[in-house]
Amino acid sequence: MRGSLRGLVEGAISVFRGIPYAKPPTGALRWRAPERVNPWPGVREAYEFGYSALQSRQACIEGGGGDPGEMREDCLYLNVWTPRVDACAKLPVVFWIHGGAFVIGSGRVPPYDGFHLAARDVVLVTFNYRLGHLGFFVHPALEKEHPGGPANFGLLDQMLALEWVRDNIAQFGGDPSNVTVMGQSAGAKSVLSLFTSPLVREKNLFRQGVAMSAYVLQEKSLSDAKLAGMAFAWRNGLDRLLATAEELRALSPEKFWMLPTDTVNAPSPIYGDSVLPEPIRESFERGSQLPLPLILGSTSDDSSVVSSFGIDPGTILERLGAFAPAIRQLYPDVDDDREIGRRMCRDFVFTVLPRMLASRHAASGAAAWRYYFDYNARLLVPRQRLGVPHGGEVPYFLETAADVPPSGEFFTDEDRTFLHQLVASLVQFARTGTPGPVAQVTWEGHTETQDRLLRLEVSPRMEADFERAILQAAESLIPILDSFARPPPPKLPRAASPSTSASGNARPELRP
């Protein structure tokens, strides 16, 4: 600990909000690895959440779980909920990584409140990390400054936050040797990145992981990210190639998120740097990931988010050309091409990855479990006929579903029974590294030879060979999907930057 803290007691739970785990990544520290925070004198009040990362407030409200509150470049803060401030308690720790395509999200939003998990004798940690251009960025000037250095600054933030947990969580009642990293969407990509980054392997930062609705889209290559960085410089009025690190760091960050998408590396991290040398899938293929217990899964309507990736389900079959008839045969009960496209986006982008990575993980000798989340609050079912949307499982896994929309106002005793059974299973995983039963259904592991999945629905059940033909086809077509999802390179003038263009414009209009 870098100083003393005073938190709040809320019911039987102690809460410490807004704990700085790193120096503000501003000024000369922008686009550098995070540094440990300086010690503070006296007692720091940990009553309020810290600043969230800069982002679109409206996008976070609509898709990131709620209002991110005050946002600044100074955003590296974490929060702790604990039932016992006792260094001898040795309670399991859940380290929650928020999602949001690496451009939105915050550890402070209501679905991530840790009160309920803490009431089960679990310490929950949420936190913020750098997003968008400030978190994932490459430019020739930074490469010159630090050859072979990082581009995934947001992932480095996550690692330093985990080091803070390792070094300090015992004082909050947690067991630093029993940390579960858990995240959804971009948070799940982060979990998988932590499993595969060489910077984590020798640090013993966590003991098991849960990756919820990770998407199959490959991480952006360092070369593509560099093109985006050059477009970023140009659209900020600098020479795309000759801009200096000093000029880039002097730019005001408030409107970075408003720049066109050709400057952003979302929705994935970058591979090819010192943090993530190769794509996540390749690491699992080689078996070089950490051999730790891992739960992977997806929801029954994860495709609800694909439009954010620039994918229109209605055009999928047309874009597949000669492959389209074979895809139609995978969905014989559907005669509408848009619905086939929606299901394909769900299966080929989300459902396939847990099966593929679980098989690779098991092949390396590690334990893996899969789930398919298909439970909506009973009174909510008529409004969500297509299934559980992307992110819909989060408040169930964190036991906040009865408190937050859209499920909270519809919750019944039947829903609470399912919720409590699911969370009890996950708490056992956090304690022991093996998930418990759900509604008396044993959660069987997935192995190389036994394709197993727990279907989480009104009556949970284990399934063998879940959607086997579809998922095998999806895995074989991943290279094609990668080519569809890869954005075209930014279109920039050959020689002129905005500051020297014939039009005389110092900066192009920013897009809201």
C-alpha cells in the first residue's frame, strides 16, 4: 500500500472506492507503461469512485452498463468490496475487467457493484484502464522513442492493477494467491490476453479465469495499428509520419474518441508488441497460454452487438458468395437470409471461440469448462424473444441482476433461485478452481475427446456436441471472417498533412 485509506461501511460490507493504483498517465507518461503511484501522506478518503477513462458518455450509458461519471485522462483507479478487513481472512478475490470494445466502460457502473459477491465472502475488485487512442496506440515516433516497446497500454494497466492486488489485497481480507480474473466481451479478450502475454507468466498474478462472450475477431496487427496511429496524427493536424512524440503528447485528449474509426484499434488489442507478441488464438494453438483453470462461454443472442463491429447480418450471405449455400444448409429451419445472418454472427463470432479455445486449453493439460447462457428473467422473455443479448449475462454472474435494468424490475422468486444457484457455482470456482453444480446439475469439463457444455437456461442441463456441425464449419471459416472484419487502411493524401494541404485546413472536421 502506498498510504492509508478510509473506506465506507455499507451494511455488512466495507467499500473502498477510487484507490489510485498508478500515477496519472498524463503529460510525459501518456503512451508509456503505467508507473506505481507515489505514496500519499496521512489518510486518503476512499469514498467516491475515481475518474473514468475518456470515452463517449452516451455509448457507455447505452452499452457499457451505465454512466461513467466524470472522465479524465487521469483514470487509473480501482475499487474494493470486502466483507472483512482482516489480513488473516484469506478470502477468494474476483478481479473484474469491464468490457466495451476497448473504447467504453468503467469499473463504477451499477452492474459491477460488489455488495452481493462480498456478502458471499468474496472480495471483488473493479478498476479502470486506458481506452481507445490512449490505451492502444502505435506511431513511428513512439517506436523510435522505445524500439520494441508496448502498444497495449491498457493491458499494461490491467497487469499493474493485478500487481496492486497481489501486493495489497491481503489487507482487505483477500488471498493474493487465489485471484480469479473475470471479464466480458473486451474484458474477456483481456482475460485471454492475460493468459497469453509473456509479461504475466512469471508473476503469479491470478489462479483461474472466466472469459464471457469473447469474440473470435483477431487482434489488430502492429502494422495495421501503425497505420491507424498515422491517421490519428494526420486528423489531429500533425504530419502523419514526422510528428514527434512531444507533439503527440501535447494534443488535448478530450476529442480523441470523436475521431473517425480509421484511427481506432478497437474492438481488440494489438498483437506484435512486447505485451502481446502473437494473436491469442495462435498462443492457444501452440499451447503457450497459462495452464490455469478457465471457464469460457457466450449468450444466445450475442449477435445483438455485431453492428458495433461494422457487420450487417443482412449482408452476410451475399458477401460469402459461393459459401452461402453451404451456410444455408447449416440452418435448415430458417428460410430468411437476415435471420441466418444473425445466427451466423452469433455462432461464427461468439459461440465458436469458447469451444475452440477450450479444446486447445484441454489439449495443453489445463482444465476448461464451457457454458451457453440462455436465461432471461421470466417476465422479460416476451421483450427479448431472440435470446440473451450481448452483456445480458453479466449481472447474473455478478449477482446484480435483481438490482439493475433491464431485468431488475421484472425479477421473480424463480429468477432469484436461478441467480443464487449460478453464483454459488461461480463462487466455488473462485474458491477451489472447479465450478460447482447449477440446480444440482454437475458442470462437467470440456476435454479434447468430450465436447461438453452447460446450457444455462430455465432448467440447466449439460449438452454433448452442442451445435457441432455449425461450430466446426465456423472454425474452418475463421480466416474468411478475419478478412471480412479487417477494416480497410485509412485513406490519407500521399504527401500532404492537414497543416500543409492545399485547402489550408488545419484540421479536418471531427465526427461526433
